[in-house]
Amino acid sequence: MKILIIGQGIAGTMLAHILERAGVQVVVAEANLPGRSSEVAAGIVNPVTGKRFVKSWRLDDFFLVAQYHYRALESLLGISVWEERPILRLLATPEEKNDWATRCAQTDYTEYMGERPNAGAWAPFLKPGFHIGVIHKAARVNFPTLLHAFREKARINGQLIDTPIQYGDIETLLGEYDRVVFCEGYRASENPYFPNLPWQLAKGEALLIRFQDSRANQVHDMLKKTSLIAPLGDGLFWAGGSYQWHYPDLDPSLGERDYILQRLGEMLQAPFEVVGHVAGVRPSVKDRRPFLGESQVLSRVYIFNGLGTKGALLAPFWAEHLADHLLKGTPLDTTVAVGR
Ligand SMILES: Cc1cc2nc3c(=O)[nH]c(=O)nc-3n(C[C@H](O)[C@H](O)[C@H](O)COP(=O)(O)OP(=O)(O)OC[C@H]3O[C@@H](n4cnc5c(N)ncnc54)[C@H](O)[C@@H]3O)c2cc1C
């Protein structure tokens, strides 16, 4: 079987990887289009999210599959991209501390949540007075390194098209490929083969920051309050992100930069320098579930999208699910089927 995957963000990368392992001939098209999401994302897998500290949807299933496939990609490509690290959760108010303690006492949360007496290597950088919660079994996937290494492999093997694929070319391409799978991120909202899907796209921005204090090199844990800060190595940190449901363009904006700086100011007392500012659009869906399946407009055309805010955790499990559907005809789970 020969499959063309359009878009090589985390969705397209993971699907291509799983299909290739199953012996499929895969070609990926990736044109580095503005607003792409994986390139700017922190790539965090955060098991416990939201103001009420709730475990992510089907976390236990998804985490193991994610760990398995990211490690397989590390071996295949000779890179290191999957880092399991805790997230320190800064708790400020008595209500937050109370809610956190209540969750920690629940048996299905004990392996994911706990408390720390202090912030460890983060301590010199933080404002005083926080109570420190800790989220275990968290991870960060270095998306840019993974995507670039996978793309380079595809290029060397002659499996990469690096120009944009036009919707008008799909019928012709179906003469060459058995299946075409769109993994085009937020651009899917304009795809004529999958019209009227309930998208709720969310532009997001993030800053890259560097502390003046060299002790920042010893910080390895991630940190979260209203913003998240993740160490990237060499004293560089990812900090963000913001959410905009209405936006005039795809560029980083001064308004969001100020918003993120204000959030960082609530957490940090140590001075830092902003060395980068990025923006992308999350392919989010109203019911927060991915889209998988075949087009009703043109057969043999598929979609794998809607990973929203959680591409790092969701992509491996659902790519495997779609691959089984494409290769073995396994029915799609109705919660993610595109026609739901
Ligand atoms: C600021 C920010 C922070 C985030 N942080 C996290 C996080 O910590 N953890 C997490 O799990 N998720 C995070 N996300 C969400 C995450 O980025 C998405 O869930 C995920 O990356 C979506 O991947 P994707 O492959 O579906 O889309 P994309 O990454 O957008 O990939 C789509 C690709 O398709 C290409 N493309 C589109 N059309 C064509 C065409 N016609 N021809 C050729 N190429 C095409 C584009 O160039 C693009 O590279 C964050 C997002 C943002 C914006």
C-alpha cells in the first residue's frame, strides 16, 4: 500500500512512523506553513490539568502508548526527545491548597500527585509564599528535534514533498497513492473534503527566556501556575502559552507577550531576558476530541486531526488507532470518528 500524508506536524509524523513500521510505503508532504502548531509547542504531557486538577482523558491508556512510540522514534532516529520530568505546581490560595490535598488523597490520583517541602532548584527564582504541589508521570517531547530528524530521514529516502499540496490536486494524487491522509493542523478548517467540522481553533503564543542567574542550568523540573515554564537545556526556558479564539493574523503579538510576562511576574522574582517569541494555532475542536476517518466527499481521503492542546499525549494512541483502521479495517472508536 502507498499512502500520502499531508502535513508533518506531530500528527503526520506519528502516523507516518506507525504506518512505515507496518510495512506501508509512506510519502509525507510538509511545506512549513505559517501558524503550524507542533513547531512552537512546549510538547508537555501533563497528566493533571485545569483549575480543578482533573486527570486527562484516558490518561493511563494514552501515556504508555506515547512513551512506547516516542522511545521507538528515539532509537530509529538516534535522538533524545522524550523526557519524563515532574511539574511543580505552584499553589497560592488556601482553596487551591485544599483542593490539591483533597485530590492527592484520592486513590486514583496518588501515583500522579503529591507535595514537596520546597521548590528545590527553582527556589532562588520564585516569589516567596507558594505551597509546592508536584505532578508525577509528566513528560516533555522535544517536538522540533523530532520533526526535523524525521523530515531529514524522509528527505534522504526520497519520501518528502516539501511544497504545499493544493486541494485541487487530490483527485490526481489518488491515481498515484492508495490513500491520502490530511494531517494539516488548523488549516483543516478550510478543507473542502471535511466541511462543517466543529472547530474551535485557538492561537497560542510563547516566549523563550533566559535567566541571568547561572543556577538556572541546574533546573530540570517544569513549573506551572497560570503559565508553564519548561527547561529546554543550556539555560533556555519555554514560557507560555496564551489562548486567543479571535486573532487578526498568525504573528506573535505585543499584547500576548505582555500577557505572558504578567503571568511570569506572578511566579518569578529572578530577572530574565526574552530571547524568542513564537505563535501557532492549536487545531482544537468544540468537544475536545480528535477527528479520524474517511471523507464523505471523496473516498480514500482521510483526516487525522483535532489534537487540540494535547498533541504530545494523544498523537501516538490515535495514530495507532487510525493505522489499524487503514490497514486492517478495525472500526473507529465513535468518540473520535469524523462523522460523530
Ligand atoms: C503555544 C502553544 C503551546 C502548546 N503546548 C503544547 C504542549 O505543551 N503539549 C501538547 O501536547 N500540545 C501543545 N500544544 C498543542 C500542539 O501544538 C498540537 O496539539 C499539535 O502540535 C497539533 O499537531 P498537528 O500535527 O495536528 O498540527 P501542526 O503541528 O500544525 O502540523 C500541521 C502541518 O501541516 C503542514 N501543512 C498543512 N497544510 C499543508 C499542505 N497543504 N501541504 C503541505 N504541508 C501542509 C503545516 O506546515 C504543518 O507543519 C501547543 C500549541 C501552542 C500553539
